[in-house]
Amino acid sequence: MSSRSAKAPDDRVVFLQQFLKHPRQVGSIIPSSRYMERRVVALAEVASARTIVELGTGTGGITRAILGAMAPDAKLVGIEINPRFQQLLTRVQDARLIPHFGSAEHLAEILREHQLPAPDAVISGIPFSTMGPQLGTRILAAIADALAPGGCFVAYQVSAQVARLARPVMGAPRRQVEFLNIPPMRLYRWDRARMAAPLQPAADG
Ligand SMILES: C[S@@+](CC[C@H](N)C(=O)[O-])C[C@H]1O[C@@H](n2cnc3c(N)ncnc32)[C@H](O)[C@@H]1O
């Protein structure tokens, strides 16, 4: 049995436990499948990115897939708000990974703290459908502000809420659906070059 398949059941248990404790924050009862991992990596064109941000690393499946596809001299900052998931990320031993315990909302400060340039790709699995719309809009504006001129934002979600919220900030996305994931998952990609200037987010909420 490979080390990956030996770890998978534990990860699913931890994921479910965290969902039961923080349903709105985790937003899903199981981690993304391998089909999703492959699709996210391809849609975000991870192989050609130098600086990558992942929002909501969870049990780290997508994180590992990104690391597996990215260049030897690229950097990945993984931002996770849940301390149990953040702890799980310490299992991933890779000098290119910068784990960060905190909220996606503070993306600009996090990039500054780690002295990282504007990201070429921001990849998000955070649940925009269960967070307040003002927080969601602030996070999306922070992403649009942070991206490199040629950068892209890839979000995956069961619901279409992220696309609705992002429309005034980022415009219309490219869309895909991964039917082999359980449940089927929507994927969206926005390119910074095609976005209007980001709106100023609301100050409260
Ligand atoms: C649906 S899970 C996705 C986990 C993993 N990326 C996957 O695909 O299996 C959402 C993740 O986003 C995290 N999260 C929720 N809100 C967040 C925020 N504001 N900042 C950073 N992470 C957040 C949750 O703790 C959880 O790990």
C-alpha cells in the first residue's frame, strides 16, 4: 500500500470531524478527489507559475498536487484558517511550501510578511457560499488586488455563489465542471488582465 493511500482514510475522518465542528467554515464533508486535484492544477496552469497562493488547504490534497506540478524554484503559500488543518500541513515537507495560519481576507499582509511578489495564481477552495457576502466580497477584492498582471484566480465550489459574488469585482469567468468528484464541483477561472479595476470592498460585515 502506498503512503498516500494509507493516509487517505485518516484525512477523511479529520475532514468530517472539522466539518461537524465548523460546518460553515469547512463547507464540505469530504476533501477534493484526485480528479479535482488534477483539474485544478491544469486550470490554474501551475507548472508555469512562480508564486502561487492556495486559500483553504484543508487536509492538503490539492496542496500536494500543486507542489507536484510546480517548478523547482516556485513558491506556494498555503493559507488556512483552521488550526487542525494547519497542523496537518506540517506533514508536507517541501521547502517550496510556506504554510500560513490565518484568513484569506488578509492576503496582502500575508504576501508582504513572507516577502512574496504578486502571485501568478491564486487557487481557492474556501466556501464562499456559507460565509457572509461582505466577507466574501472583501476576499475577492483582495485577490483581484494582489494578482500579478498576467495572473489568474481559480476557485472551485459546489455552488455558483463565488461566480455571483465575483462578477462586480472580476467579471465573467471561464467555467468547468468536474463530474467525477463527489459531489460534482464547479470550477471558475478569472484572468487578471481581463478584470475591471477591483471595487473597494465594504468596510464592515
Ligand atoms: C471545502 S474545504 C477545501 C479543502 C481542500 N482545499 C480540498 O479541496 O479538499 C474549505 C477550506 O477552507 C478553509 N477556510 C475557510 N475559510 C477560510 C478563510 N477565510 N481563510 C483561509 N481558509 C479558510 C477551511 O478551513 C477548509 O479547510
